[in-house]
Amino acid sequence: MRYSLSVNGQEHSVELDEDTPLLWVLRDALNLKGTKYGCGEGLCGACTVHIDGQAVHACRIPISSLGTSKVVTIEGIGETPVGARLQQAWLKVDVMQCGYCQPGQIMTAAALLAQNPAPSEAEIVAAMDGNLCRCGTYLRIKEAVKAAAKGA
């Protein structure tokens, strides 16, 4: 089937099976490689994107469910004030080690700060809980989210 979708403010048309996960639409059909495949079960958060401002796991969302929703990926989040602050904080705090999970981490943090510009440490930890980091950079992630919130 043919689907029209809005990704990072641009309209795209793709012809794919209705059950194709959004993750593969982004990576394979649209060549947006920033959203990562981690587990394919929605458990690790590596594939986190925003759909209408909500953080979701793209590996679990079929293209047929998007309708007129607006999708934002790691490639587009820096165009938002919150996303730009997070990217700057990530660099300042030197969060990344291997970097594989970081797009999903940033996307989850951006959704948190968009809804709660001044989260407590407990709220940050709770929001980021669904994102796994094999390198264990959780403390730096938390510090970067705090720094981005303070830059508000």
C-alpha cells in the first residue's frame, strides 16, 4: 500500500506492507539511519522517536497506524529548542561512549522536557527508565538532562 507520512517536517510517500514497522520505514525507505534497532520488542529504547510529540518505540509501530501523525527523529530533534539544548548538553557532559543508544536517549529526554521543563531527579530517572545503555552512562545521561533543563 502507499502511505504518506510527515517526518521531520517533510512529507514522504512510500509503498510498503501495512505491518512494516516505522523503524524500517525510517531506516530503509527514508534512509534516516539515526534511529537504531536494538531489540525489536520495544524494551530497550534505541528506536525511540516522537509521534505527535510523544516518545514511542518505532520498532513496535506499524506504518498503517500513523495516519496523519507527525514523526520526529533524532535527525530532526535539533531543530526544536529542547532538542538543541539536549544535544549541546550531551556534548558538554560528554555522555557518549559507544553512542548506539544515544539517539533514543535524547528523544526520550526531549519528550520529557517538552512536557516537564523542570523535572526532578526522580522524574528524570523514571522517564529514562525505558532506555538501556550497555556502556552504563546513566549518570552522565541524567546530568545532561538536568543541564538541558537548567538551560531552559
